[in-house]
Amino acid sequence: MERIYEYFPKEFITFLLVTVFSLLIGLTQRRISLRHEGEATHFGTDRTFTFIGILGYLLYILDPYDMVLFMGGGLVLGLLLAVNYFVKQSQFHLFGVTTIIIALITYCLAPIIYTQPSWFSVLVVVIVLLLTESKHTLTEFVQKMKNDDIVTLAKFLAISGIILPMLPHKDIIPGINLTPYSIWLATVVVSGISYLSYILKRYVFHESGILVSGIVGGLYSSTATISVLARKSKTAHPGREAEYAAAMIFAISMMFLRFMILILIFSREIFHVIYPYLLLLALTSGLVGWFIYFKDKKKGMVQVVTEEDDSSNPLEFKVALIFALLFVIFTLLTHYVLIYAGSKGLNVLSVVAGCSDITPFVLNLLQNKEAATAMLITACCLQAIVSNIGVNMCYALFFSGKDSKLRPWIYKGFGSVIGLNLAGLLIFYLVR
């Protein structure tokens, strides 16, 4: 924007921006008016809102310091909007004030453009346009909401915005890098990623294909997703086994991406070392999933998997408590294993950790990276992931049943992914 001011007067560019932005906002009001043809309930449309923006611009530049004219014009506009609202309420029994608020925002465009960065003024207009056009989408979203969803959102805001900043940074046990803040920070970050996946599954992919269920569920918990898919495969149509196996492999692929995000948040140093391996493993696992899916010749009609019972609420108190407890346990184990068994003991612990939820173990390593080298932490993370994939394979075999036709696909899919992970781990040991 500063470069444009070198060639054109600032007043000219600002006037054009105010006019264009006001016109765009007015056009959205025109669209709404056309949808409700015959209802004279809107305070003007495209031309009216354009003139409101121009009026605000003129009154602002005539007195930019005291802003007496601008505030007087705003008062007059407010009176006109109040009269319009009174008429709507008395004659049409409509009580909405959206148009009034949008008109006032349009009037304020001039001082916003003059005093704020260009990106901020554009952001304001974009948000206004999106919210204006998304009324029906928001209505449908609210209709899908369950009674406890607002409470769930409030929980997340509470644990991240209220509880976390209040926790002390003082070590709980002298000599061990374990503070109430570090414990809760790990819990908040993992819960946040899981909560995002939870929202996607409930509202965006409520009724989705099996593959999409595996992809989105992998962001939440690959173990939970694989267990659910294995159980659902018992009642699936014959010939759908390969699709269920492919969805499980996609869940594994998304698990790599989830760990990339977590590692990036907690340690950029470790991220720069490990991300090539995790990204490569995510891509190759995804290719294995696509190969299994397209190799199947008996797809038939697409089966739908609903969101119900696919995952528990990630912000339940017991879920957060279990994660925090595991984080503390792995912190203590890591500390004493490094003291008494060194790096070899930590390598063994990483394999054992794969038998449970490996996220607390990985985050504990990232928050205590001073106790071990970046290469050792990277190796332990990769080993824990390989071990966890093997455990997920056992879950898939167990929940699918002894006589399930899914079992050969599980052996092929998970065997290929485990082989790729072992190859990646070998490459890491050779090049480090």
C-alpha cells in the first residue's frame, strides 16, 4: 500500500478503498434483500451503504483531529437506524439488528483505513462479508450442536486461557524438570489438536466415508480410530475389507502429521532433525493406504460411518487427568532411566512406551531436551512410533475378530508400514 501512495495521492486511494469496500458490503445486503423479495425491512442496499461509507470518509477528513463532524454524522446515522428499527419492529415484528451494525461498521471504514494497517481494514471487510453470507450455514451449525458442546468449548477456553497462565513454573521435584505449567501445557496442546479433530468429525464429517473417517480420526487418536474401524468392520458389507484396512493406514499416516505439529510447537530444534523422516513416513503410509484401497475390486456402494461413538470428548476431565498422569510417569521414568541406564535404557523405554499412549512420552522428551541430545530424542521418538504401530496392528486384529476377512489386509497394510518405518529408522541410524 505504501508503494501505491508513491504514485497516487493517499486521499485518492483511501477514497477508492472506502467506496469499493462499502459497495461490496452493500451488495451483500442487496443479495439478502432479493432473497426476501417483498419485505421492505432492510436499511438500504448497495447504493445506500456506499453513500454511508463516502459520508463517513468526507466527515472524517474534514475534521480528522477533533472528529466532531464524524461523531455528529454518526449520531445522525444512528438516529435514522433507530427509526428504521422501530418501523421494522412495529410493522413487521422483526427484531434483528444485523443491518444496523453493518451500516455502522461501513460508516467507520474511513478512520479504520486511515489509522490501521492495510491488512486490518481488508480483514474487517472480509469478516463482515463472510458473516453476512453465512447466516444459513451458522443456523445449520447451531441446529447440529448438542447441549454439551458450548460447555465443552468453555472447558477448553478455561483450561487454556485461565488455568494454564495461573500455574507456577517451579519444579515439583527438585532436580527434575517437571512443573505444573509444563504438565498442563502438554495437556492443553494435545487436547486442542484432539478437540479440533473432534469438531471436524462431529460437524464437518458427521456422515462420511470410511476413508475420511480414518483420515480425520488419525488426528484425534490413531489407536481409537483403528479400534473403532476394526469393530465396525464386523458388520460391514462383504468385500469392504480393503477399504477398512486402507482407512486404518490413513489414520497411521495422519498420526505422523500430528506428531510433526506437536514437535514443531515444543521444539524447533528436534523438528528440524525429525521432520524429513516423519513427512516421508506420512507420505509413504498414505501411498500404502491408496494402493490397498484401489487394489480392491469389490467396492460396491460407499458405506457411511457416522460420528456416534467414534471418539469420546477430548476435554473430559478423566481424559485430561489420565494424560497428565502419564506425562508425570514418563517424566520420572525418563529422568531415572537416563541416570541409571543412560541412552541404552532410554532406547528400551521408547519401545516399551509404544505399548501405551506415546504422546506423553514424546512430549516429555521434547520438554526435557536438555537431558539428552537431539539425535537421541529423535531416535526414541521414531522407535516409540514404530512400537505403537505394532500395538495398533494388534488392536486391529483383536477387534476385527478371529474369522474376519479383514485380517489378511491388516497383515499386508500394517506390515508394509512397519517395514517402511524400520527402513526409515535404519536410514536415520546410518546418517546420524
